[in-house]
Amino acid sequence: MSWMEANGISIHFELAGEGPSVVLLHEMGGTLASWDGIFPALSAQFRTLRYDQRGSGLSEKVRQAITTELLVGDSRRCCR
């Protein structure tokens, strides 16, 4: 698994596979581990990204409001 910078914070992510892209977003209070059961199968056919959203899992904890705009920006940065 890897780390990247998005909107000024450190994001923990895993990217695997080739083909059309699939982005997996975990539930509130979850982590990228929420996708352990399906990630390997998806990665066999797709370029699959899963990551700990800001404030979750191993991604950086923040002391600011988490807005939809920030989450979308993080996702866009992770998908590059």
C-alpha cells in the first residue's frame, strides 16, 4: 500500500490492476480494509483504487469540517 498527498493531507491507498477504473469508497467509520473480500477479484479485471478517506484508517486525521468538495477533490487526486 502507498501514500499520497491530496488537498494538503496524507492519504493511505492501494491501487492495483489494469483496465477500466473502479473506485471503492468505504462506509462512515470504515477503512480501505472494508473491501478486502472483493478487492483482489476486482483488481484481476479492473484498475481498482481503494483508500482511507480523510480522517479514517491510516489517512491523516484533520481538525476541520469535512465537506463533499474536499472528499471529491481527494478522490480526483487519488485517481490520477
